[in-house]
Amino acid sequence: MQHRHLTTSGIPTTVPEIHSLLERGRTEDMRTFLRAIKDDPFGDRAENALRAAYDSEVYGYPAMIRIGVMAWRQDSRGRS
């Protein structure tokens, strides 16, 4: 995905990249992003996703991120 005013390659990681994804990303970009968070729900990308989601005024995806990260973290703890 091309981000306005950002140079990035691959899956968004920083808060500004994630904000850009929330505001302008395609559905497939979001699917790829959510898979990456699910694979590492305690990582930097997940933490930054939560920051962006709580700060965003976009409808839909921020709530999905918040719910997903919390569920994946809970699931991850249950498997240990």
C-alpha cells in the first residue's frame, strides 16, 4: 500500500503508517495487517495498532483492531 507522505515497505508498523492504513487502506491491506498482528499480539506492531486505533476517528477498523488484539492476547495466554 502506498502511504501519503510516508516511505514504507511491507506491512505498516509505526503509528503514522497504521493511521494511513486506517484512513486509506484497501480491504486486502487490512487483512494482511490483521494477520500480522494476530501472529504477534504482544509485539510493537500490535502495541502501535492499539495506539492508532484508540486515537482514530475512522469507523469500523479501529474497533476491530482493539477487539482482535485483546482476543488474540487472551488466546495466546491460554495456549502457554
